[in-house]
Amino acid sequence: SDHVDLDAAIARGITVAEVTFSNSVSVAEHVVMMILSLVRNYLPSHQVVLEGGWRIADCVERAYDLEGMQVGTVAAGRIGLAVLRRLAPFDVALHYTDRHRLPREVEEELKLTFHPTAAEMVPQCDVVTVNAPLHPETEGLFGEELLGTMKRGAYLINTARARIADRDAVVRALRSGRLAGYAGDVWFPQPAPADHPWRSMPHQGMTPHISGSTLSAQARYAAGTREILESWFDERPIREEYLITDGTGLAGAGAHAYSVNASDT
């Protein structure tokens, strides 16, 4: 829905719905996989096997336990909260920032620390995962300034939108050691050209844009699309999880994740 002009849709009374709710589990699992692969130095170790080697010292020189680390998410919506729930059993200290604070019972259940802004949370974390939509407030958020406040040797995972992170600033942070690793599946542009610097930068765990495209998720996409269309044609309410706008303003998931220009509504 970040490809849709939501202000224009609301002004014209257009309902916007999406089925990204269908991939929340898929993306959350991908995030946890990427965190572990970076922290445990999995990809370089696997490469040693592919090359016929056995350099154990080289494999473990950048490998750590996730247990005990400070891990934070930028945004704790459907995907961000799913990530937090999956990380809790690793005995990490969990942090989050979001424009909407989670219910107290959820914070207590997961032992979450809330931070009003990303700028306040990021310096506290060993691992930061980005699970926010792309909009004017998040575009370029992880630029030179915010990256410079991260712990030296921290990890950044971004499966949200590539333009939330400054492409060249990420490369510089990896080369300088400010970041110990960067992983994600979102690129700008997409498909990424062969010479995209994120393909060759050090200590990265990039994949094509696949985190939400498992076969399991695709079945949910199909079912969700059918449900939305049947609800629309039958003049039944569309489930809140699928709604971005309802023709009069932000609604459902959209009310949590997005903002619009008040003058247009």
C-alpha cells in the first residue's frame, strides 16, 4: 500500500485493502533467521564448507550467542510484534518503538521496553530490526546520523523497505565496523542491478525479496484476496486486518501503520 497515494484514495472515497496480513508469520520467521545467521556468522561458515575447507577459527571469530543481547524493533505492528514473540524464547532483552504503544499486558508478557522514538531506542540495541512501512517519516531514517548512534558492532536487519535505510551509508557503516552485519530482502531499485553495492558489501546476508513469499504465504494471499473480493461484492465489511482505508479515512491496519495529510481528509 506504500505504492498507493492514500490521500488521493481517501479524497475520492476509495477503499484500499491489502493481504500483507497473510505474510506476517513468513516475514517474522525470515527476520529471526537473518538475525541468527548474522550473529552466529552462519553464511561465511557455510561458504567454508562449500569451498572444501575446515577453518574453524575463521568461522567463529565473528560468531556470538544471541542470548543476552539487546534487540529492538522499529515498529511493532503485525510483523514487528510477531518478531518480538519469536525472539522472546532466546532470552534477549526486547525493545520497541512505535507510534502506538502496545497494551500493557503485552509489554509485561514479553518484558518489552518501550521507546518513544527510534533515535532513543537504537543506541541501546545490539540488534535492530526494521518492520515499519515506508512513508515520509521513515524514508531515509537509517542514514549517516542514526547509524552513527548505533553500538559499534551492532546488527541491522531490514525486511521492510530498502529506502528506509540509506544505501551508501549502510555500506560505509559495514566497512568501518560500525555495523557488524546487515541483512534484508528489500532493495532499491527492484530487481537490484548486478552492480548494486549491497550485493558486494562485506558482512551482509541479503536475499532477493522473498521473505513474504513462502508457499505457505502464497496460499494465504490467495485466500485473503478471495475473501476481500467476496466481502466487497456481497457488501459485507472487509476484515480490519486487510483494511488500509475505508473510503472516509485510514482504517484497520492502515490506521495503525500510516498517516495522511489532515488537510486532505
